[in-house]
Amino acid sequence: MTQEPLTLRLQSSIREISKVSKCESRYGLPAIALTGVRKLARRSDSPRGSSNSNQMVRDVSVLTFRWRKTLNFMRPDFPDLQTENHKKGQMIDSHRLLVVDDDPGVRQALSVVLASCGYICDQAGSAQEALDYLRKQSYTCVLTDLVMPEKSGIDLLRDIVASYPDIAVILVSGQNDTNLVRKALKNGAYDYVVKPATAGELITTVYGALKKRENYLQEQTDKQSLREQIEIGQMQYVLFKDIVESTIDGIMITDLENRIISVNPAYEKLTGFRREELMGSTPTIFEGANFVAATTREVLRSLHIKGSWFGEVIDQRKDGSKWFAHITITRVRDSRGKAFADVFIVRDISDKKQMETQLIERLQELHSSQDAAIFGFAKLAECRNPGLGPHLERMRKYCKVLAEDLANLPKHRSEIDEAYIDRLYKSSPEYEIMKTHTIIGGDVLKSAESRIPGKSFLTLGKEIAYHHHEKFDGTGYPHRLSGEAIPLSARIVALADAYDALTSKRVYKDMVDPAESKRRLLIDRGLHFDPDIVDAFLRREEEFLRILQEFSTDEEVP
């Protein structure tokens, strides 16, 4: 009863090990397991077989274990296979291999070794059968014998390279011929294995071929991506060129050494220079011929810090004529952020500048007409009151001095600017004409102001006429306003008018000397007058005295 199971075990072990028996001499696989089992098989037929059956079973188990250990020994001794990707199965599980050899035993031996590392293996007995497999199934690697009937391994290699260029092909041969190796590699083989080879050499070669294939596919992907980028870049260049060539604005490109490397036709038309004349030269904005050094430094500094600059400059054409240009400069960087060029967009604004000049001239004429009209009315009043002329001049000067001083205070800085001072200066005479009655004078100026959009000198004249009798403490008239509710212009004029009235001789009073006038102003600080304006007067008293002396008169004003 014990003999039958033993025989079956021995036969099973022989069949299992015989799968690799034919490759013992070719691949150096240890024969210890096969030899031992065969000896045990012979012993099983001896008369003493039954008495030693238990020992024989133990011996078979040991030898089978040794054989399995031999197969396991083929796997872990290759450091290249122990990468993280390999441990995760990423290098193995995704690969299907095709083993091609006319010898079934060799095919089986190769497949067993490769399958022990986790590769999925199919087998083909000829080149034609291999091609049939390739048409039905996708493979990443083919191992083919060099010498086969009908088609050789080299012929199969050529077919695979022509039809399946993404497959790694490894040639296996018992001939260690350098010319054959060179021919195989020249025809597209990834590697070449010479028999006899150990399992370690086989697995290392396959792994290396697959890595080489992976690198090849990545390189092909990169090349395709590069080709696509080049095509996109070419399309963008054509589009950019069409835009640049057709735009009415001049475009100039310089390198970082400020040498012109390209201009468009519009720029040639603007400057009168031909492209050939401009290439390699330095833009005038950097030469300083038509620009002050400070402007050039500002441009370079802005390009370095901000990457751009824009402004208006005066340039010179080839014929020597001057023209106004608005220039926008942008520093261009590549995908890595490295600057490589500056792009100038140049627009001719000469017509605009000419219109601005004409507008300024018209405004100046208008202002002159306004001044003349105001002083015309003032002179008419002076005909009836001869002392009014110097009084008007002093009032204008006093108000301007006070406004300039108050402009230095933070609380008034946003309200008082050059335009405000100019309007206040012009408003003083019209106030003098209208001050006989606050409401009537204010209404007249309000009616005139309504015909002029925005703020004008009439706006301040209206404020002064309405509120010059208001007092800082709220005891004035007509609206009993107090503090900063009284318009600043009226507060300034109130002090200037009071000082001029004190220091001037009138029919109903004698002139008060400047020191006494100053004392009276200080008494009314915070009552009649704004404290800030009294303080401004104290800081600029010397100028008040100079104005008083320059425009003084002995004539009495009724």
C-alpha cells in the first residue's frame, strides 16, 4: 500500500523536474534534484524498497525542497530588480513576454525562470507562430532563438521592428559570435544572450531590455510632445508675425544689451529708417541723444525692477524732424523666468500733443480774458473810489500768502493746491465789488457760476461774497455759521480784509500801525478769526509788511 503512493510521488517529482532537465547543460541549472530523484526511483524497484519506504519519502521531500529552493534562488539576487517599482509590481505585472524557440524544453525552461519573477509568458515554436501571437496579443518583450527552421531569429527581429517597434527583442543563441551580436543590435535587438547562461543573467538581461524599452518609449513621447510644441510655436509665430506686420503701432525688439534685433514696417514708417539701418544699433532712448540721463536711468531701473516702463518722449526722425512718441517697454522672459529681450510698442502722439498745446493756449487766453474782465469791473469801481486799486492788489497778495502757508498744514493739504490758490487770487477783486451786500453779491456770482461747468474762480467768489461776515465763533451773519462750516476761502479773506482795513486810512478813521493791528487780530483769534489762519499770519507777517509798504497810498477811501 505504501509502494504505490511512493511511486506516484517519485514519478510526479521526475515529471516536474524534467520540465527543466533539457536546459541543464544550456543554462547551468543544478541537476542535484533530478539526479537524486532518479536514484531514489531505481531504489524503489529493489526488494528492500518497502522496508525503506519511509526514509525514501523523506529523501524525496528533501530533494524536492532543494529543487524548489534552487528556483527561488534565481529571483532575489539581482539588486536592479529590487527597486521600489519592482517591489510594488509596477515593473513586472504590466509586462507580457513571448518566448520563441523550436525546442519545447528550452521554451519551457525560459518560461519557468521568467514566470518565477512574475512575468506573464506565452510560447511559440516558430517565427510564423510568433507573428500570429503578435497579431492577437500585445507584448512588451520577445525572446527568440537565433537558429530556427524556415525563418531565423534575425528575420523575425526585422519583422517585429518593422511592424511592432515598441516591443523589446532579445536574441538567444548558443554561438558567441561578435559579428552575430553586432548584426543583431544593428537590426534593432535590445540585447543578446549567449547560451549557456545562468538564470540570473537571463533575468537581468530581460529587466535591462524592458528598462531600455521604457526609456525609448519615454523618449518617443518627449519627441512627440516637442514636435507638437514646435508646431504650436510655429503657428503662434506666424500669428504673431501677422499681427506685428499689420499693426499701425511701431514695434521694436532689442536684446538685453540694448541692440535692436527686429522692427516692424510701422516702426520704419514712423522713424524714416529702414530695417537694415536699425539692426544692431541702440535705441535713442538709451543713447541719451534726445533724452536726459535721468530718463534713461529711470527706464533701465523700471525694467530691472518691474519688468516694464511707459512714458512720453520726444524722438527724432531720419530727416531730423522732432516727433512725440508714447513708448511702452516690456521685458520678455522664457518659461524658466529668464529675461531675454525687450519689446517696445511705439505710438505717434504728435497730433495729440499739438491739440493739447492748442487747448492750453486757448485756456490761457480764456484765463487772461477772465482776469481782464474782473479787473475791468474793479477799475470801474476804482473810478468812483480812487483808493480801491491798491486795496485790491493788497487783498490779492494777502490771500495768496495765507493760502500758501496753510497748504503746508496736513488738514488743509488736500484742499489747497496751486489751482485753489489761483482761484482765490482771482476771486478777491470780485468779492470787493460784491461785498456791499452778502446775499445780493452771492446770488449774482451764483447765477454766473451756473453757466460754467465744474469749479471755477466764481465758486470761491460766491463763497466769499456769501460768508465774509461770518465769524469763527458763530456770531456773524447772514447764516451764523461757525468753525469749519464757514468756507475756507471766506475765512482767509475775512482776516486779510480786516488787516487791510486796520492798516489803511479811511475818511472815518486814521490808519492803525501794524503792531496794533496785529494785537487786535490776536484778540479776535478763535472769536472772529480762524486760529489756524491767525497763526499763518504770524508766520508770514514780514511778507504782509512788505506788501503793505509796496502798495500803500495816502488817498482816503470813502
